[in-house]
Amino acid sequence: MTESRDHPFVSAVKPLVDAMGGEVLDPRDAAGDDVVLSWEGEEVLAVRLPQLADSLDHILAALQRKHGRPLAELDRREKQELVRLLEGRGAFAVRHGVETVAGAIGVSRFTVYNYLNRQNTAKSE
């Protein structure tokens, strides 16, 4: 992707692809599951999306950078908010999502389930 890397569309889309944990490719290198993006009728780049499990790890790493410290060091309220945010992003639809999140925030699976149940109870009231 030599000439395309400088294209303004690539510059505009790259931060989004990076935030998702994807990879920008030359459209000629695209595989069946890759998304090819065009600009004014010309294929400019392809995006290789991450696997769901990789996405969760990427989201957790981004949240840790945002908080500026390990997620396990957050207080209980912050961890509860983090679980709510992750539930909204579908983190618990991923196989072993609860275990992955529990390990990242330094609590047990049981605690994550308690946070989720507390949120669902609050929503239904």
C-alpha cells in the first residue's frame, strides 16, 4: 500500500481502524472477510477486522490507557461502571468474556456476574 497510504481517506479512517484493533491493508491484499473501502470509485484500502476475542483484549487495553493505570486498581464504583460499559459493547457475548474481564479488573467471575445482575435489576425497576 505504498501510494494509498498518503490518501486523505486512509488518514481519515486509520484512527477508527486502530481503535477497533483492525489492520489497514492494500486492497489487492484483501482476503474474503476483509472490508474493501472505496473513495470516488477507486478502491483505496482494505480493513482486516479483528476476531471478537482480540477485540475484547484491545478494548480492555484501551480502557486501561484511558484510566492511566491498571484496571485492577480502579475502585469498586469504577469497576461497576466499566462492566456496564463493556456489557453495552457486547463484551460478555464473547466466549470467556466474563473470565477475561474479571481477570483484567482483578475480581472474581462471581463479582462480575453480581455487577451485571445489579445493573439489570436497576434497569427493570
